Amino acid sequence: MKVTTKKLSDTSVELKVVLDKNDLKEAEEKAITRLVREVKIEGFRKGKAPLDMAKKAINPNELANVSLDIAVRTSVPKAFEEGKSAPLMIPNVEVTKFVPGETVEYTAKAEILPDVKLGNYKKLGVKRKTIKVTEKDINEILENIQNAYAEKKVAKKKAEMGDEVVIDFEGSLNGEKFEGGAAKDFTLGLGSKQFIPGFEEGIVGHESGDRFDLELTFPKDYHAEKLAGKKTVFNVLVKQVSEKIKPALDDELAKKCGPFKTIDELKADIKKNLETQNAAKTDEKFKDDLVNKLVEKSTVSAPEIMIKDQLNLIKNDISANAARQGLKFEDFLKQTGQTEEDWEKEAKKIAEQRVKASLCLQILARDEKIEVEEKVVDAKIAELREVYKKSKEALKNLKDPNVRQDIKNRLTIEKTLNYLVELNSK
């Protein structure tokens, strides 16, 4: 077998392969062994006739076609191995010449894993940015706690931010009603930002029984294209105003929130939890920054097929999240004011970066001989079995060797990432 490699790009190659008599002889022998099973000769059971006798009964054209198929199929992996290329997909093969028993010539094109040249991953120059807990952060949590324990009381007063109102409203564009622009007995917390800018602010100062018009403009980036940037009028009737009576920030409130005796103990616990959350955010940000810098300092190309796969994963995640809200991917596009082409253009950048990051971490794992022991994989699968113990399909998938390999790959990447953090934290 003779192989000539032509690089079409950083991520694709074309191989020209020539097979000689010896290659075809081996393929023909395998073809005969396969075809004689179907040959029936008088006096013998099907497939039991002597090989020489059965061979003569095989259709020459069929023998040539099966020999060609076996010769090409078995030689393609060897050809890519000889050409030191790892195809990411089934190669596109085109036979250009075939003389039965003499020679076969064909071309094989495929996208391949690119050569990756890592930058100096031991000194990436990335600094860990800490996030401090401020008094404002603690006070925001305390305010949320107060709101959670607040009592609502119907009040005969003008509405203020923080109050809750019950309203009827009806919106119109140029005097015409529009879908989703009206509701009756709608409960609205003023300051919740459920409505377009100006709506909730426009209710402030009104009391129960007031009817009035609010002239507003929808934001230019509003998710409904028909309304984006349009001027509208909402006719509003305030039917009820309720004020929230927040409990005092004292020891009694602290006792309601858990095993705390004083408000100071509650504040200390809030601070501790926020510090833990901030530490986790800091770690994740540090890892992301390290990987992005590694990609930046390395020479790596992302194969188109891997970008497409990653793009599909991103789209599937968005679709799954939308489905949980009873929506479709198309609804997500409408809400974000994007066309599918616009979304794909931006998502493709993210997909490409993810592919490059994955390739860099894979090469780093290979170069540093970072591996995950099988017992660690077993432990992770056992953990997943417990999580998905009520899903027969998930438990079945966990027995799939390909799923096991995927879990192992993920654990290896995770271990490699931790190694990268360790190197750059000294």
C-alpha cells in the first residue's frame, strides 16, 4: 500500500492510496471466504462444498465488487494511521481506478484532529481576582429575608414603591388592542420590574379607585418584534393597594431563620455563606481565565465538524431550558430579538472557543500523562446511579461503554484543569 498525504487545511486532509496485487490478494481471499457461504452446489449442503469447487461457482463480477469493498474498507484506517492523521468522521472515499487482481487507487478525504502546539502553560500570567463581601451584600440578603416574612395589609393610601397593587390594565397601539396587553385583577409588586420601564413608576402616587392612562414606549430590544420601540397607551385601574409591613431586624427575626439566637449570629452566617459562594465564583472565573489564556497562547484550530457538534449541544441546552417553560427554541429567539442566523453567528464563536479549549486540555493531559483511574470512574458512575435511580433509561445508559468513556474523558479534563490551576497558583 502506498499513501500520499495532501493537507487541505489545518483540520482536513486528502489521502491518495494505491493498493497492489498483494493487498488485493488478501482482500480477494476474504471475499471468497464470505461468498462461498452462499454458494450452493449439487450434492453439497449450502456453504459446505470444497473451496476450489465453490470458488468456480462464484460470479466474477460479484467477487470483484466484494474484494474491492473489503480492500478499501480495511485499508482506509491503515492509510490514515500511516499518514499520521486521526479522522473525526467516516472519510469520504472515491475510487479512481480499479483493475481486479491488479490494483486499486482511491482518494479519502476527512476532517482530522489538528496539530496543537501548546503555549507555556506553566506561566500563563493570570491573576486570581477575589470578590469581597460588602455590607451592601449582607443588607440585600437581610432585606430579602424581611420581605419574605413581611405581612401584607390593605391600605387606603397612595401607592409607593415596595407596595403591592391589584390592577386592571389594557394596552393599545394607535387605538388598537394587542395580544398580551390586557389583564384583570393582576397582582403586581411595585419595583419588581415585571413591566416595561415607566409602567410601575406610573402607578406610584395613585390609590384604589384611580383610573388613568400611561403613555409609554416599548424598549427597542423588546422580545416581541411587533412591539419593540413602539409607543403605547395603557389604561390602568387601581383596585387595591397593600403595603408590606416588614419585621424589624432584631433577634426575633433571626430566630425564625434558623438556629440563631441573635441578629448578629444571622449576619455572621450570611457573610460566611456569601464568602463561600464568592470563593466558588472566583475559582470558576480563574479556571475560565486560565483556559482562555492557554488557548490564546497556543496554536490550535477547531475542526468544523467539532464546532457543529458543539453548536448542536448549545442549541439543545437552550431548547431544553425553553421546554421547561413550555416554550420552543423559536420562542427563545423571539424573546431575545434574534434571528436564527444572528444567534448562530454568535453561538458559533462560543462553540469554536470551547472546541479549542477542549483540544488544548486534551493535549495537556496527554503530554503530562494525566489519567483517571478506573475506580474513580466507577465511583462517579455509582454516584450518578444514585442520582438517577428513578430513571430506567438513565440507568441503562450508564451501562453503555461509550457513556463510561465519556464520563472518563470529562473526569480527565477536570483533573487536567485542576493541574493547570495548581501550576499557575504558585
